[in-house]
Amino acid sequence: MLDNKGFDLWADGDVAFETRAEFYPKSYCSGVIEIKKVNDICVSLYIPKLEDLWFREEFMADPATMEYNHAWGGTIPFPKEQWEGWYNDWVVNNDGKCFYRYLKNAEG
């Protein structure tokens, strides 16, 4: 939850954490769309290319990543044959209804 001063406040058990988040223009760090600086780490939103969907295929097939989806079948197949249609809906022609980006740090 962000308060009105740009602080992200959250708790883990009995320990409270506070993270300072600031937004910067693209030129501040290497990035594509928007830069968010959290605890002195620059993070940018990256618009994936069609060939970058290997990453989505990989994490959707990973049982540990998809553990939250265990009750509904766990991992979800995302074969290469589905990439182009999905990419067109979520990245290219999303009509403002869908949003899909990767987060990248300064190392890529």
C-alpha cells in the first residue's frame, strides 16, 4: 500500500517494513517505459517481444511458481503455437484492457 508520501508500507508477521519508492523519467536509468527506484535499485518496465515469451512459458510450467494455482491444476501449458495470438491480445492490440510487461533491473 502506498501512502501519500510515496512510501510502500507492509508487514510480515510481527515485523513492519518500509520501502521508499520514487518514480523517475526514462533517462534516469536505462529503461524502456518507466523507472521506479526502490531502495536505490532502478527497475524498468520492459515491453516483451514475441520471442521473449519463452520466459512466460518457463514460469507457467514451473510447479514452484504456479503453486498458488494448485487447486485449479497447478502449472499451465503455454506452447509456442499459442504465443502469437496471446501476444497480439495482451501486448500489441490490447485496447487498454490488458497489460503485460516484464520488470528489469539495471543488469537486465
